[in-house]
Amino acid sequence: MSKKEKRWRRVYFLLYLLIYGLVAPLSLILFFIGEESFPFFIIPVVLALPAMKHNHIQKIREKEEMRA
């Protein structure tokens, strides 16, 4: 695993913590309390983040293989 891949894995880990650990639960809590409407913006973000991470890490690996 290259330094670049390790760095991006760390960035994605922090994004997971932020989105799945803070934003999504807070949005759902506010919805159930009645403060806001249903958080539709969360659905594409929660579904797309793992796919985005997978595709980006694959591109990094492909570039590293081409250099070697």
C-alpha cells in the first residue's frame, strides 16, 4: 500500500466518521423530534460514499501499478 493510498484511506475514514457518526444521526434525531423535514440529502450521500471510496482507491492502485 502506497503512502498516497494510506493517506486517502485516512481521509475516507474521517469522512465516514463525520457522515455516519455525526451528520446522519443528527439529521434523523432532528426529524424525529419534529424540528426539520425528512433529510433526503442523506440518502445519496450514505449510499454513494462507499462506492466513491472503492472507485478512488482502485484508480490510485492502477496509477501505482503503471508507475512500477
